[in-house]
Amino acid sequence: MRRRGDNPAARSKKSMSPQLRTPAATMNRRGLQLIAKRPMGIAVNQARAFPLAALSLGAVGLWAITALARRRGPAKTVLQATQRRR
């Protein structure tokens, strides 16, 4: 009969934890290397798979850009920025 709170899976996980760190780090590093090779393709596939999320993210990005532009005020042209006030 098992004692209360005695979980063999948790005990084995704790004992194996140091041994699993290296393979896990290697897998994470390799995954990032694969993503770095084709980030645009992954972004396009992600947008195709989740169109509502992509649309929402685009709308939030557009809103953030317009909010920042409003806070900064109207943009000056190059000519206006280089002219001195008299």
C-alpha cells in the first residue's frame, strides 16, 4: 500500500532532472537554429493556420503605431526640420 503523498513518477522525475537538462538544452538550441533558417516561412504558415489571431495581432500593431504617432504630434518634413526660426 502506498503512503499518502508518495508519487513514484514525481520521485523519478526529480532524480532524472539533472540528466535531462543537457538533452533538453540541446533540443531547444536545435529548434532555434531551425527557426532562424526560415523565419518568414514560419510566420506565413502561422498566419495561414491562425488567420484570426494574425489579423488581431496586425490590428493591435497598427493601433500601437497610430497611437505613438498621435502622441508625438505631426511629423515635420526634412525642409521644416532644417530651417531655422527667425
